Amino acid sequence: MEPGKRRFVDTSDEEIEQKRLKMSADKTIKQNIAAATIFLEYLKEKKMDPGFEHYDTLKLDEALGHFYMDVRKSDGNRYKTNSLQCLRYSLNRYLKAPPYNKKIDIVNDERFSASRENFKAAMAELKRMGLGDVEHYPPIDEADRRKLYTSIYLSPNTPFGKISSVRRILHGIITFQWAKKRLAISCHT
């Protein structure tokens, strides 16, 4: 070992907290803060204590249960199911992250069974309203597909088609490598 280097260093509580803050991507942190802000606005509008980060589990469970049923977008319309789910997971991450470091899980913890049931009911209602479906583009009909693949841009018998084919292959390889890397990162966090 090099002189002056130690095997075990002293890490302060502040350094640990800073490292824990940087565990998530910036976009995730922004999403967590945005969800917390929405919940905070909800609590203020309902004339409740806005310091939800310090609620006990019973009070937080009750507030979340009502929140899942009552929350709407800023224009008054309902959220889609994916958005409501994102709000829930973001609030969970927000409470677990520094500076609060809560040892609770509002998604899976049994102490949050009432709010979990309200969340399920809200999701079912949103699905009944048609807000749970993903809108897909209509499929390309067979005649258009044939036209597309026989055009000079996709035909393997033309220079354009060969270049396009190589680009698709390279894009597939790059996308696969990127996905593999992201999966490896997410498995370690």
C-alpha cells in the first residue's frame, strides 16, 4: 500500500448523505420533488399539516389514502394510471432519500394497507374511465408494408437500401448495448 493511503477512511455523516443524494439520476430526483410538491399542495388545500415528512405512519397512511382518491392534474382532469403510479413511487423514493431517510415503504409496507387499498380503487376507477389504456398507433396494413419494403430506401438491391440496412443493424447493436448497460446499472442500485 502506498504511503499516506489507508485501507479504511473516515467518512462523515454529511459525506454519506451527499453520496446517497447522488445515487439517483437528476431526472428522478426532480420527479421525486415534483411528486412531493403535489402532495404538499394537496395537504395545504385540505388545511392539513404540510410537514408530511414528519407524519407518523397512521397519519401518513390516512393522508395518502385520501390523496390517491382526490388528486387531479393542475387543469382539473384526472391523471392516467401510469402517472398516478409514478406519483406514488416518487413519493416513496422522496421519503426514503436524504434528508428524511424514512425506514418505511408506502408501496409495500403493511402499515400502509388502507392507502394501498384506496390506491387500487383509484386505479380501477381510472381504468373504467379509459385512462389506463396505452394509445398505440394503428398497425401498418399489408399493402403499405409491401410498398415500404420494396422502395429504394429499404430494398437490399439498391445503395440506399444497403445503407439503410447497415444503419438499422448498427442502431440495433447500439440500442442493445445501451439497454444491457442500463440493466446492469439498475441491478446494482
